[in-house]
Amino acid sequence: MNFEYLTKAQEKIGTIPVLVNLVSYRTRQLIRGARPMVKRDFPEQDHHDIVLKEIVEGKLTVEMGVEPPDDIFGDVGTPAKNDGPAVVL
């Protein structure tokens, strides 16, 4: 694994768990036949290094979802009237 690409990709993505998931997902795509978005450094370059290079060159980014509202769970666990027994999670 190219540690230079790894260090630069980690700086761009920020968190290691997100980087791991992104590299894993894209690596599976490459294994299944997707075309790389960057030119290989050498013919036998590992898929992981290709993905890291895509991240470093800005060809592959991650977009985080929006924050859920504070009251997303509302009244979970509070029984509604006439609904029988409540299930508390």
C-alpha cells in the first residue's frame, strides 16, 4: 500500500472509518469491472492504491448526510390511547 497516498487521503476525508468504508466500497466496484478515474502508476497497481489516488486527486469524494432532527424519535415508548400494551425499546 502506498503510504503517501494513504496519508494524503486521510487528510482529505478526515475520519478513518469513513475512509475505510469509502475505499472498501470503491475497491469492490473496481474488482467488479468499474473503470478507474485515474491513470495507474504501474500496470500491477493494487486496487486500494488506485482508490487512494482517486481520493488524493479529488476524483472521489464523500458526501455526508444531513443531521437528523432532534425529535426524530418523538414519543417512542409512550403508548397511544386505546392501542393496547406499549412496547418500550
